[in-house]
Amino acid sequence: MEWRDQTITVELLTEEKMREKYDYLLFSAGGDISKEYAPIAKEAGNIVIDNSSYWRMHEEIPLVVPEVNGHILRDYKGIIANPNCSTIQMVMALAPLHRVYQMKRIVVSTYQAVSGSGNKAILELEKQNDDPNYPPSVYPKPIAANCLPHIDVFYENGFTKEELKMVNETQKIFNDETIQVNATAVRVPVFNGHSESVTVTFNSTPRLLEVRELLSSEAGITLLDDPAHLKYPTPLEIQGSDSTFVGRIRKDLFDPCTLSMWIVADNLRKGAATNAVQIIEKMEEMKH
Amino acid sequence: MEWRDQTITVELLTEEKMREKYDYLLFSAGGDISKEYAPIAKEAGNIVIDNSSYWRMHEEIPLVVPEVNGHILRDYKGIIANPNCSTIQMVMALAPLHRVYQMKRIVVSTYQAVSGSGNKAILELEKQNDDPNYPPSVYPKPIAANCLPHIDVFYENGFTKEELKMVNETQKIFNDETIQVNATAVRVPVFNGHSESVTVTFNSTPRLLEVRELLSSEAGITLLDDPAHLKYPTPLEIQGSDSTFVGRIRKDLFDPCTLSMWIVADNLRKGAATNAVQIIEKMEEMKH
């Protein structure tokens, strides 16, 4: 396969190959492949970083955003799960605040780009932008000029799988089952870059000046918060960056322990590939 | 002016004209015009229904969604304010629940269509969908393939005027200053139809079955809530309807007094023109 100026050899995945020894294995071919092959690779002593959702909620599998809970990977071997894109950017922005003020409850509404559904979805949005009658196939309804409150499957309790991922993965990453998450996941006609409207209630009262300091000094976070000068993140502006962008930080008008903010990240980068690569970097760093 | 198969006479607005007697006067030409001419018309004994934001928060001016608080217009003469589009659809969906369970707190994130900014904004989105480099002029940043957490001007406290409208107008319409509203208003690349992700906490525990019954039997509300059969409202599907559509109703996973829901309405209809016309209908109805 040609990629940029390199020729990359693509080999067929086999059980034998998984029994060989690798520095790291990155899985990103869906849950079924991960379910079948990751345990074989692990058995052979490999470290597997899995981008699928399959292993995320298995109790013995670490679910890692390196900046937030990378320390749990010290001396670890085996399968490591890469969280869901919407979860990663939210916990990135909340981690430095949680350390100081202790989160109690999060209400989040997402504005998710079609790139999260793969290249076919990008084409579907392009085609529908040109021709509103172009029939949907990736999504159940037209996505152009529309908003779909429907990502992944629905459960009996009325939430979608995507929304419950944000609940369960957030609790697991912070290792705290008392954190309440109420999520609404919505697909919007944006090609790339997820946005999130987050309202978070802490156990103690955050001071805005300190909140800004905590976020500005956090690795992997870019504070873009000066609305009078049009400084707030939008998906179009932050594409291609590995950072998580935070803006529109403000105190709730009624509850001094509650903050609202707007969090945007490139879902293909920090929401997926970048986070997986950073897991490797973190593990290498902890070897020294 | 030709409109459909009718010829409509357009006359110049003058103070003299406002001193004549009319059944009803509908104002929809911006705050400055309303500020200057509505009091003259009122002085002459007219009923003015004003679509601008100018009179909404004046204490002596009724702010009305007919289904919610239309009764306050009985025997009223003078200026009546039509609420902001985002507020109208939210209070429509919440009113029947508030009557039974008493609202305490609302967290809302909006997904607002460009039609709310007028025809120029529709053209801007069309042009940018074709050419991503088409420069923004209605909006401060490109709206195509983007989300802008910026509607109307910013205040010192970090909220936008649009967000504070949702706080203040909701309290005024329900005549209850204890109702807490936390709003995030976001413009999305949708031509027409506003969507809202609403999480509402009541003083008592709502029962889902009863919630659905209350909403289905409410005039002006259409319950579209059977996600397993893809029944949830989207802006593209509900365009041209005078109803407010509610779906994705579910109980919070942690707080039995909290519900989440997805509310969609045609912002040019129920969010503006329809509500103004319904104010007239309600006043006529109360004459009998």
C-alpha cells in the first residue's frame, strides 16, 4: 500500500501472526476482530491497544486516556482499551477540574461529526449537501441540514449505546462510580470534529480564574475562551489538531458549584488514533 | 406586492397610521421600530403583537405562548410580546409537565437553524455548502460543516443574550422566578427547524407513562417517541408544521426526578409567526 512517500506492506491477519512478539499491536478493525484476536496476542505476551468498544467495559481491561489515568499502565501487559471519542474529549477537559473540585454530576449534549461513522458517512453528507433527495444508507435518516439524536443502537431505558458509553466509560476512567452522567448524543452535519455542551456540578465551588489556570496548564488542553474576541472553539477551526479545546466557560446562574463549557476535539485524532499512539508513548515514558 | 394569488397593498409606516384603529397589529420589523411605534398604537387603543425582543422583559408587558399562559390576555389591550423561538418550543413541551410535577431546573443545549437569522443566513449556508471558502458575513465564522456556540451578543457573565432570553423568558412565561435555567445556544448547519436537548428536574417524581399521556393530550404538541421504530423528531422532518415535537423521553439514570427529552419545532412557525397568530386566535376565543 502506498501512503505518502512510503510503501507499506499489508499482511493478512492470522492466529499465527498474533502469536509472534511485537512491541505494540494497534487494533482498529471492529469489535469482532478484537474479540477473537486480541486474547491470542495477549497470550503470547503482547501489548494490544484496542480501538474497538469490545473490551472497554471488561473489568480487568484498563480503559485509558493517558493524561487522565495513564499511570495505571505501569508494568502492564495485555489488552488496553481506547475509549469512545465523545468520552475522551470530555474526560480530558474535566480531569484537571475533577482533581481539585471533585465531580458529582455531568449533563452533556454532543454535536458529533459524520467522520466518526467512517468515510462512507462523509460521502453521504457530501452527496446530500448537493442533492437533498440522495437516499440515506449509513444513517437511518438524511444527515444533511438535519440533526439526528440517534448514535448507535437504542436500549430499553431510552438511552443509546453511545450515551451509555459516556456514562460507563467516564466512571471507569475516573475509577468512581458515584459520578453521574446524563448524556444526549446527536449527529450533526459536520464532516469532522466533535463538539460537546457540558454542564458539570462539583462537590466544591470552582473559582473561574483557577479553572482557567488549571485548564491552560494541562497537557493536551488548549483554552480558547475569549468570546468578546470570537475566541471559542469550533470543529472547523480545530481540525487536524491533537489537542482538546475548551471555551465558553461560565458559572451557572443559580448554582455556584456548577460550570458550563464547550469542548471540541478532532474525533479522528484525540478521539481515536492520537489517544492510541499516546498510550504507547506513555508506556515507553514509564519504562524509564 | 404579489403573494400567491393575491395582491397585497404595502403602505409606509407612519405615526398617523398607528393612531388609527385596527383589530390587531402584528409587528415584525426589529426592536427599534417596535420601541417607537408600538406605544403610539397602544395609546390609540390598539392591540399590538410584537415579534421583536424589545418589549419581552418589560414588567407590564405580557409575554405569551397561548397554550401556556394565554389566559392572562383576557380583556387585555396594549402591547403583547411574542417570545424568542428557542423559548417557545421549550416551554410548550414543558408546560403540561410543569403543571403536574413542578419544574425546578432545566439544562438545555440548542441546535438552532440558520433561518432564525433570516434569508441572508440561508443563502450563506447554501453558498458555503458549495464552496467552503465562501466568506461568512451573517455569522462571525463559517456555518457550513460547523457548530457556532454563539447566538446574539456575549455578556460579562459568559452567557449570550440568546441564552439569557431562555432563562428570563421561561421564568416570566411560567410566572415563577425560582425556575433555574442553564442554556447553551448553538447554531448548526440546518436550514430550518430548531432542536433542543433538554434535561429537566422536577420537585416530584414524574412517571414515564403519565408523561407520555400528558404530552399526547396537549394541544400543539406531537409526541414522536418510539426510537426502536425510528420515531423521534428531526428538523428536516417536521418543517412546515405548527406543532412542537417531542421525543427521546427518558428518565435520568441517577435522579428519579429528572427527565431528558428532545424537542424540535419549526422556528419560523411555532417559534415566531404561528405563535403570533395563535395569540390573536386565543384573544378572539376568550371574547366569547
